[in-house]
Amino acid sequence: MKISKNRSLHLPEKLSMIRKFVKKRSGKTGLPPGSIVYTGEKVVENIKMFLIDYDDKNVEFRELSAIEEAFPFKHLPTVTWLNIYGLHETQNLEKIGEEYGIHPLVLEDILHTDQRPKVEFYKDYIFIVFKMLSYDEHKEEIQAEQISLILGENYVITFQEREGDVLDPVRERIKNPKSRFRKYGTDYLAYAIMDVIIDHYFAVLEIMGEKIEYLEGKVIESTGSSLVQEIQFMKRELIFLRKSIWPLREVLSELSREEDSLMSDEMRPYLRDVYDHTIQIVDTVETFRDMVSGILDIYLSSVSNRMNEIMKVLTIIATIFIPLTFIVGVYGMNFNFMPELSWKWGYPVVWLIITIIVLCMFAYFRKKKWL
């Protein structure tokens, strides 16, 4: 796997992210609670709305040109799933709020796309917020999209920022007349949507695991400065994953425990199963964080060991030259009465002594395993 070298989160990028978050928040400064203001970015040009209506005998798929086309289905005994892509046209959300009796604070949370995963129980519906994660191969980073889900007696409404998701398996299973969707109500549909999205986390974790293995191999082979940037980027990705997944435990725990007529007792085993998946995902993320911290420790140890090796070689060279410097220093003195200066064999004898000293020191260093 190839990992880009230019993805580290430098200080200007951190400041840019902080400014973007503050800008989203500041856009609502002074407005009363429940104000319908979209704080995200416009990621689709045109809002698209799809409706699936089904019971145990029939199923209908349709794309809506106006939100009002979905309102008659509210009064039918069938199960209706309204899926909306794009949130920048807030008038659609206002119409949904009026028709389905959605609290203004819920509508506000739908448009605020930096919400922490949570669940809120109301008289006629349940409001759930969680994240859909995917891995962008082009940017080589994890992408998160907020999914807002409203579970009513005979309807489920999901809001997404952009078109495209991982919910096609749910749609295909709805088409099958023998599937459980056609026998159960909206609570099973809501469970299935969450289950597919959470199961897709495992695919993201698999990619992260491959990247960590790549870093492990690379940090052993080399100690380049770019490795620090890659390790820091990986740590940031795992922190982001943890932030998106950790609160899901509370959401699923509340859903499985809460006594609510919209979530039948038959769904509790399914919710506990998804809860177990979430625990497994959280444990995997924590394991990955420990592994990345270990990789950083290995990198720092490798750099330290490499520096120690360099210092050892330089120290040995300096140690060898100490007696040699002493010898040539003695015979470099300009005294008139030094008998060896006039000796015929003085020069070769000095070189012989120097050679013997060097060989003896090398032998001693090898014996001590310093070389």
C-alpha cells in the first residue's frame, strides 16, 4: 500500500480546521434556539429525495420532485422510508417539521452536521444521529458523513449531506418479498440502516489495519523524517474514528433499554447484536491506537540506536587516534637534543609502533564486541 508523504496535519491546517468549525458555529450567533440554519457546506447541487413504501405484499420505489409528494404516505398503514440527499434547501426541512410534528431543536440538529452521535426520545418519534464512514482512496483519508434518522410509527426519514451511501444492501433486501423487512415495521428498518452502516466500519478498519502494517514494516527498514508525519497522520485518523464511534455505544445501549412503543421488544436482541459490533469496533480502534503508539516508540528507538551507532564509531576512531596523536606530538617537538631524530631507522620504527597500536586496539575492541 502506498501512503502519501504530504498528509501530515501542520499547524496552518489545524488552524484552518478550527476556523472552519468556529465559522459554522458563529453563523448562528444571536439566533434563537431551533433556528433552521444549515451550518455545513453545500456538497450537492440539487437536493434529491427518494421514497420506498412497502408492506408484506407490495413495494414501491420512487424519486420525488417535491417533498409534498411524500406526505400522503404518512397516513398509510405501510412502512415508508424517505431518504433525502442534501440539506442546504432548508424549506424542505421546515415542511417536514410541520407535517410530521418534528421539534425545532431536532430540525436544528439535523442541519448542524458536526453533531455527536446521540439518540433522543419524543412522544411520536425517535431521533438518532450517527456517522457514516468511508475511505477516500484519492485523498487517502477517512471521510465521515452525518446521518440523521427519524423513526416514527409507520415512517423512517433519513437525512444525508451528499448522494451515495452504503445502504444499497438494505434497499435490495426490501425488494425481496421473503425478507424480514416485509414482515416487520419501521423499527426493523431503522435497525437495519444502523446495522449496515456500522458493519461498514469494519471495512474502514481493515484498510487502517493494512496501513498500520505498512508503517510497521517501513519504520523497521528506514528512519526517514517523513515517517513521523505519517505516524502522526495515522494517530489523527484513529482519534477521529474513536470520536465518531465511541458515543454509538451509548446510543445503542439506550435504544435497547428504553421502554418505547416505537421500538418493539423483538428488536432488542438485534440492537444488542449491533451493540456488540460497536464494542468490537471500539476495541479494535483502541488496539490500533496502541499499535501506532508502539510504532512511534520503535521509530524513536531506531533513531536513538542509529545515533548511538554513529557516536560509537566516532568514539572508536577518536580513541584510536589518541595514542597516535601522542606519539607524533612527542616527535613533533622542536628540541635540539632528541636522539631518535638523528636515528636512521627512527621514521619506519615509529610507523611500526603506530601500526601495532592500531592493530592491538582493533583486536581489543573486537574482543569486547564494540565492533
